[in-house]
Amino acid sequence: MRDLMKDNAVAFYKMAFEGNPRKAVELYVGSKYIQHNPAVEDGKEGFISYFERMHAEYPNKTIDFVRVISEGDLVALHSHQVWPGDDAYVTMDFFRFDVDGKIVEHWDAIQQIPKNSANNNTMI
């Protein structure tokens, strides 16, 4: 089940990010969806509206998944996003799954990748 949850978290986020959040919710979200990102309204429709708007405003953004980690009913995604103008971000998304393997809760943190770093290590 753990590998299925990991695969579903990636498929869900990729599908939503690439412009089809309604289908992503239909396929991968349980009966409820609790949102902890303060910029996104709670619930399924809040998620759909946010990602539809984001895709309309930034259709050429990209996402790559760097790491996928699973523990218990949680899956963490470490991703690298590139937005127009080479505006790059590293994100950490955490999804909680219900007993049926559906996503029911989300937390995230995002950090812009700076042009200069005090070390030679990357954020990805």
C-alpha cells in the first residue's frame, strides 16, 4: 500500500500542477480534503480553483519530483518547480491518506531558490 500511496501522491500533484486538478481530485482524493496552505481555500473546490487559476496564469511552469518518502499514512514530496523567468522553487508537500488509500489532508512549505548561496550544495 505504501508504494501505491507514493505513486498516487505524485500522480495527483503532477496532474493538478499540469492543469487538470478536477480529474486529480476525482481520482485521488477521499470524501474530504483538509488544506493547511493559507493561500488555498479548504476543501476539494478550493484546491481545484487554486490550481486552475495557477495553470491559467502560468501554463509553462514545470515540476520535477526529487524525493518521495512514505511513513504510515503520510507521503512527503520534495519537488523542484520552475516558473516563467527561471523563477525556481523547492517545495515540500505532505499528504495524509485515509484507509482506502485516498488523499484527505495536505501541508506544504515552499522556498525560492536564491541566485547566490553561501555553499556549493544545491537545494535539490
